[in-house]
Amino acid sequence: MSLTFYQYPKCGTCQKARKWLENHDVPFKSVHIVENPPSKEEIKELVSKSGLDLKKFFNTSGMKYRELGLKDKIKSASDEELFDLLASDGMLLKRPIATDGTQVTVGFKEDTYQQTWASK
């Protein structure tokens, strides 16, 4: 089993997660989230498998999120509009996103990675 690891190389959180995977010998395929962002359908699948609320997939601390004034927009937007937004720009996605096709983690918390990916 190999993970698909959506990440932005300059992101400090992504670097920590990548190092954790490497140190724990978890095989993964790295995907540059800005150059090769997941499609709308892939994002729908990731959200569904994650069990997380769609809004948790937004990079709320990112410049793009603030530039577009999304804090207020996402409160009233439909899910379809939110999926369109996320698919429009990889910088809007919270990262890293790791998936084995069954499970999905968003962001990096060492205990979550330990529980989810350590035995893979």
C-alpha cells in the first residue's frame, strides 16, 4: 500500500509530515498540490472518506483564502460552490492531505499519523 501525499514543498507542516512518513518507512507518492491539485470529484471522494466537514478542507490561514474573503462566503455557499472553489486553486486546500484510498488525513498531527499510517 502506498499513500498519495498531496503537499506543497515550501509548507512547513507538509515538510514535517513528509519527514514523519519517511522516518516511519511509510511509502508514499508525493503530489504537488498546486501544480497537480485534486479534481472536484477527487476532493468529493477525499471529503467523504475523511469523515470531516467540507469546511475543514479549506486552508483558512492561507493568503488566497483571505484575499478572496472566503471566511464569510463559505458560511452561505452551497457544497457544490465550495467544491468548485477548492478545485479551482490548490492553495485553498488545507495541506498536507494523505490518503491510501480508504482513509484520509488532512493537516499534520503526529498522533493522528501514528494512529492512521504507522501500521501501513
